[in-house]
Amino acid sequence: TGSVNYSILESDINEITQNIYIGDKRTAKNKLLLKELGIKKIVVAGHELNTHYPQEFEYLHIHVKDSLK
């Protein structure tokens, strides 16, 4: 499949394979975009990141710390 890039309302999300997307924390807050794409499950990878809509999506939260080293 071809790569699709969505940039809507300051959200950046890329389809990396069919029905699998990667996005930033602004994307994770964009419930309208997530719903429009048919997203049902979200992986949150970050120590200080939050799950924003736990009643509407299934989350897997991986608590990892990022480092420049």
C-alpha cells in the first residue's frame, strides 16, 4: 500500500502499513481525526504521556523514558 500522510488541525499522522498509523501527541488528542480514520486501539509510548479518551479507544500504555544519549 502507498503511504498516506494526514495533516489536519495541527495533527501529523502517517499510515505506515495498511490500518497502522504513527502520530504525535497532538494527533492523540484529535478525537475527530482518530474517529474518521476508524482507529480503535492506540499505543502510547512515553513516560509522561496520557491516554485522552479511555472510554472511546482501547489503549496500551508503554511507560518509557526518552533520552538524547
